[in-house]
Amino acid sequence: MGIFLKASLALALLAGISSAGAGPTRVWHYTDGRTFTAEYQWSDHKTLHLKDRKGREFQVELGALSNADLEYTRGLRARDTAEGIIYHAPLTWEEYRSKKITTSKARELGYYPINSQPSSEGTLRLQFRRFGAPPPISEDQRVVLRVTTQSRGGTRSTIRVQSGGKTIGAVKGAPSGASFDIILPPAVLQGSGSIVFDLTGGGDTILVRSTESGAGPRLLILKPKQNRP
């Protein structure tokens, strides 16, 4: 784990990858009154997964936390449940590559312009983090990448998800100014805990919202009722 974290942090510094935290940073409280500051990553019914201010991941048993913190984590899980989300893998960084716009400028705007034009192409690399063992996925559930786009006067385009140089999901006529899901093969959550995708577009530019805007891409498992057109 330590080697993986050091390598990830070094890569982020060298490649200009922007930090894309999975959740809010807050002061947490143990039942004995001690406190610590950390960024929420993920939780199940027993364990809270966190990241400290140096980027190091660690776990805390929920039973060791104050009632207020327990209610807070239950609220986060309840929010996902209400949206039909039964699992999400936190986004840990976004890396934008473009010939016309810098990563810092894109983050300031809150979106990444993605298209396939040679003169202004933009691509977005995303890394998600799966905590623990691969989650069980039934046949009537779906693994999706949820993308939110900025309004652009009705522009529609094709957006593709690539992994290892292969296209594993796509949406044709991706809507502008909306959220939509790109269905992915369940195998993306079954391998390594580090999950990397590249987003590419078609001839028309589509503006993918960044985590900085509060609506960054999400890797999810959805309940069956969420899969209906």
C-alpha cells in the first residue's frame, strides 16, 4: 500500500494531475474524545475509509467513532441509496490533456472540453479507487460511469470510455447540460483496486464537468430500477 501511494503521489506531481477528493474533509471524533482531520472516501456498515492531509489512506472502525460521526456517514450512504446507488468507487484524480487549454484553467472553469479535433483535442484521464474486495454484481445491476456535462447550446457528441487502449463503453449523441450514464463491463471493478479510464470525444466538443465544479464523473453500481430507459 505504501509503495502504491508514493508512486501515485509522485505521478501526480510530475504529470500535473489535479487532486479530486472523494468527499468532504472534516474533523472526526473518537468515542474517547480524541479528534483527527481526514477526507471521507468510502464506508460500509463496519469500516470507514479515509485519507489524511498527506494523501495516506487508512481505516477506522465505525464503532470507534462518535454518534455524530456515525449519523454523518449513515447520511452519506442514505443519499446514495435514495439515488439508486448501491456502490461507488471514489474518484482520486483527474488529468486533462489539451493543446489549447491548461489543466489549471479547465479546473477554474469547472469543465474539461473534450473532442477529437487534431488542433484542439482534449482528453481526460480518470482514476478511481476500489476499497476492499470486488463488490458482488448481480445480472440485473449495472456498472456505469456517470458523467455530467456543461450546457453548450445543444451541442451533442459521442463520448467514449477507454481502458488499456480499448473502448469499453460509449454514448452516441451525449447530451449537453445533463447527466447521463455510460454502461461499463462489470469486470472493471473486479481487478485492481486502482481503476483508470480515458474519456475521448467525437468531432463536436462536449464539456465534461470536473470535480472542482462539484459534479465530477462517478463510477457506480446501480439498482435495477435505475436501469430503465
